Amino acid sequence: MSVAGSNFATQVVAWQRQHGRNTLPWQNTQDPYRVWLSEIMLQQTQVVTVIGYFAKFLERCPTVADLAAASSDEVMGLWSGLGYYSRARNLHRCAQLVVELHGGQFPRDAATLTTLPGIGRSTAAAIASLCFGERVAILDANVKRVVTRVLGFDADLASSANEKKLWDAATGLLPVAKNAATDMPRYTQGMMDLGATVCSPKKPSCLLCPVHSHCVAAKAGDPERYPVRTRKLKRSSQSLWLLWAQRADGAVWLAKRPTPGVWAGLQCFPLFDSEDALRAALPAPLATRVEMLPVFTHVLTHKDLFMHAAQVDIAQAAIDLGAGAWFLPAEWAAAGLPAPVRKLLEKSA
């Protein structure tokens, strides 16, 4: 493509140096642990949210060895509230394998990085290019938008063959090989910054873009039609009943969710498919004291969960509620909890 032979990469590098984001806590470092941690957290999560979690993780686990040595419950507790909890499980397992297989040092090339849990092609390329200057392209959602618009790439990305073509096209835009060691970190960050701050999904700021003169979509006046993807996610819905059993001392009954499944590995109120099933799980005297709270909706990526919380106060500490345990307020506050459970508990605290 004609853009590849231009000074496209040079303009991105220069723009990033002067106008890009340079003050985020995971920038201005070539520490692959910090870059990897931020890349995993930033998947499906806004920067403003990640900043606090990033600091919390580094305070408790300043190195990959510290993260590998942490318990799964502690990792889930640190992650609690970020959502997409498979990221946390993969994060923990990845840290353990970096220690076990690589002596606590992250591999320096993208191909080897992709063999680790939770690290896909784009994340591996981000680590390798930002930390080690490897000449590899990234294609996260933001960069995918930039590349398809600049090149006028209108092939349907619902097709894996077209996705591969886009990877090849993105590779053609990279800085020349002789400058890769110095330019790749800045170029990669610049492409991410362009997608996040200028080339937005709606109403992109084309006149502020350093590669505006190269952009096929901007010249055609229709950047919002890119990228093209015909396959749409099908949403579904489900109703769940949560048993919120609480003692006078504030302790609540929680049970770890099975893997796989919704909220796998997190401590959660016992879940039921119906109110009748919930009441049937309680001893007869308690079943009559259940207070049904207003229904609320919790939105997942592909599903809407209609949550029915059933609250019941329990005086007897020894009563049997099945698998699980009592968690005092300080204990549940540090545990990995699904977002709706945590919100209910924090609202009542």
C-alpha cells in the first residue's frame, strides 16, 4: 500500500513525542512486568479505572515473582471490580510460568510471549516493541481503527482471512528496520495514543491527526464506517437469585464460584435459578424471613443478568448453608467479589 512507502511512521513517532500520552504510570519504562500488567488491565477497561488498580497491584506485587507467589484468592481480591475475571486468572498463571520456565524474566520476543497464558498476538507485540524494540505490529481495537481508516481497509474483519490481511498491512506501516530499536517503542505508543485520543469511534478529530494527509477514510469523508465487521454479538439474558445471608456481627455467607462459569473463582453469594429453589435451600424457619430486594440489572459483555437479591438475617452462627464460609466485613472487603455482590455489600455497610 502506498502509505507504507511514505513517512507515516516518522510522523507518528514525532507526534507521540510532542502530543502523545507520556505521563501514565506504566509509561516511560521498559520494565516488561509493568507494561504487561497494564496491557492486561487495559483490555476492556478504561485508563481512568486502571490507574488505581495498577498502583494497588504494584504495591502488593512489585515484581512478577511477587505476583507468582501470591495466592489465587489474593490476586482475585486485588482484581475485584475490574471485571472479565479470566484476565486475573491468566495473569496469575502467566506470572507463575514466567518464574518457572523463564527464570523470572519475560521473553524478549513476541512469538515466545504468545505461548504464555492470556497473552495474545497484539499484547505480545506491545510488550516486545515497547520494552525490547522488536519490529512487530500491534492491532488492539484502537490501533485497528487507525489502520483501517488510514488505509481505507474495508474488507470485513469478521473473516479471519481479512484479519490476517490487516495484520500484514499493519506490519507494512512499521518504522524501517534500521530504526526499529529506537523508534518502535515510540511508534507503538503513538498508534495506541492516536486511537485513544484522536481517531475515536465517533466524530474523530481528523484535523488534529498527524497522518491526516495519508488517511483514505478522512479524504473520503466517512471515517466512521471503518473498521468493517458484519458479525454482531448476540446478547442474551438470564435471571439469577442471590442468597444474602448475614449475621448480627456483619459476617456474610460466601461460596467460591466454580470454574468455568460466571464469576469463576470469585467469592459470591449462593446463586439459584429461581426464588423457589433459593427458599428450598433454607431451613424452614428462615425461608419465611427472606426479604426480596428490588431487581437490578448487571450488564456483561454478551449478557444481561437480572439479579434478585434475597436478604435474610441469621442469628445462629452454626446454621448450615451448604458449601461456603462466613466472611466478616474486613474479610469480604479484601476478597475477590463479583461487582454486583460488592456493590450490595458496600451500599449496606
